Amino acid sequence: MVKNCPHCNQSTEPEPGFYFGAMFISYAINTAFFLIVWTALTLIYPDYSLTVLLTLLALTVILLLPLTYRLSRTIWIYIFVKYKPEIELEN
Ligand SMILES: [Zn+2]
């Protein structure tokens, strides 16, 4: 992760431990993925076993980890840092 935004020089880590709260965003995102996987499995293969469900959920979390990690951090910093389009560094 870059230290500062290349466009506006906004620090991407305003303080130590800033992204602790992103865990809760990540939790919400993963819950949404769980519901999607569970619903899809129930519709496609209604006689699934618990092992199949847990395996699919674990695979979903592992495979989507790069996405959820970055997405939750992005959402978290957007909550606290407002976008100011007038601030633009000259490259
Ligand atoms: Zn920026």
C-alpha cells in the first residue's frame, strides 16, 4: 500500500491502527458473500452437506481476501476522509 495518494498526497495511514475498524467492514462484506454462497448452494444443490457448505465458505473467504481486504480499507478511509476534487497535485 502506498504511503500517500499520488494525486492529492492524502496520507493513506492517518494514524497507527487506523484500519482496525476496517475489520468490521470486512466482516459485513464477508457476511454478504456468505449469504450469496449459501443462497446459491441452496438453490442449485438443495441436498448439500455441512462439509460442502463450510468448504465453499472457506474457499470464498480465501479467494476473495485480496478484494475484501482492499475494499474494506477503502470504505473505511472514505468514512473519515472526504473527497475534495479541487485538490490535485501536478504531475
Ligand atoms: Zn487522493
